Amino acid sequence: MHKTKPFSDVKFLKEIHMGVDSDQRTCSVKSMCQMEDGTILVLDRKNRRLKRLDDKYKVVDFYECKHESVYVDVVSSSQVVVLIDDGALQFIHINGHEPMVCKKEVRLERGYRHHKCVGMVYCNNQIWICTEHEGICIYNLSGLLMKTIAKDSRGERYWSHLPNPFSSLMATNNDKTRVYVMNDNFFDILDKYGSILRTVKELIIFHQCNFITVTDDDLLLLLDYECRFVNMYDVAGSYLGTLDVGKEMSSHSEYTRVFSVLYDRKNCCLIVGHYPEKCSVLQLNR
């Protein structure tokens, strides 16, 4: 079995701005995802826009969502799904440099309240949504509720302590066979059917982790709300070390609370979305 090698060093590369002239409000990058071809999409919640970036991380165009949106994830090589504040899913078609188009919109059977939602992923042809009171709700692509996972591996309700509303507590591995769900100071590893395979206790805690992203070789990166530290785990949940990100960030950029995080597989960089409208790009080295 291939052994995942952790990163040993982090360097601040640059700061980028996600706002465009036509924005009506201050840009708020709530979620990000990356297509198979390396294209990065950022979800600007306040301006109700899904923005597409070029190779230099500049906004080249955008799709107007009908309401404020909270999460976006990749469905296929040409489609992403956006979770809308009014309890709907929009499936956006991405085709090269052509304008982005909504091909389908469905209502969620149970709906949700955006400030109680703390994560969304696409896995096994279904949409998994983390909510504060109901745990993990799994919907099919028509919006019908297929399964609810209310309790964690300890038999307790997920998120006994209220998660930060700007969190993103769920991610998948690259082949979409595992789902990682952060819960207080540990995380569960589930298979694509929703069965809990393993629980990993977060023994190395500097600050509670609020964000999770996965590299191209399935290295898990867990970040705290202030982006001071990045804890690294392999796909099986073994702890591989911690990067001191805050020191590098504070010496190059003034940054505030973290809203979103994405590992850029194409450039081996960590993109950290801050408020207002800024993202920091960090080079991760092995």
C-alpha cells in the first residue's frame, strides 16, 4: 500500500481578491471546489455568485445563484452542485470557457436552515449534508431523503457542542469511497453507504479544527478557525504531523476569520478564504 507522505514546510505565496466590480456586497467566499481539469470554483455567498478562476486565481466569470448559497462540490467532470439557502440544490453545468448554466434544480425533502448547516459533499451519487440538529442527512439527486445518521461512533448525537457556523466539517477521499466527518475533537471515517468504519481521536489539538480538505494523494488536512495550525492524517486516520501555518501567514498578510479552505491539486497549494473577499495562497512542500 502506498504510504502518504506529509508536508514538511509551508510558504506564503500571495494574497488574491475574489471581488469583482459588479459585486453589490462585500465578497464572502463560503465554499470552494476544484474540477478534474484543475478549474477552481468559489462560492461567493453574499453576492449569490459561483465564480470561476483562471490559472492565476483571478475571477474570469460567474454564475448568478437565485439565493445566497453555502456549499459547492463536484459531481462530475462537467457538473457541480450548489446548496442554496432556501433548501434547494442547483446542478451547474461547466463546459470549458462557455458560460455556466443551471441544468437542474431540486427541493430538499426536509429542507434546512443555512446557519445550522456545517458541511456538504457529493458521494455515491448522493448529496450528504451536515446539520446541527439532525446529524448527517443523505439525499438522492432528486432531493429525497434516503438516510439520516444522527449519532456518532460513541452513540452520541453529532456536534454536542454547537459548531462554528463558518465551518466545513466534511470531506471525501479522491475516489469517493470514504467520507470524513469532523465532530468536536475527533473525526469519523464512513464508507460510501454511511457505515462508520473508524473513529480517529484528535490527540494533537492546538485549537478546535473547523475545516477539512483532502490532497490529491488522500492526505487529510485539518485546520482551525484562525488557520494557525494544519494537522495532517493519512486516509486511514493515522496522525502524520502538524504544520505551523499561522506564523507564515501573519508575517505576510493581515487576515481575519477563515470562511473556507481548499487544497489546489494542480499547484500543490492550500487556498484559505478569509473575510472580507481575500484568499491566501500557501505553497505546501514535502
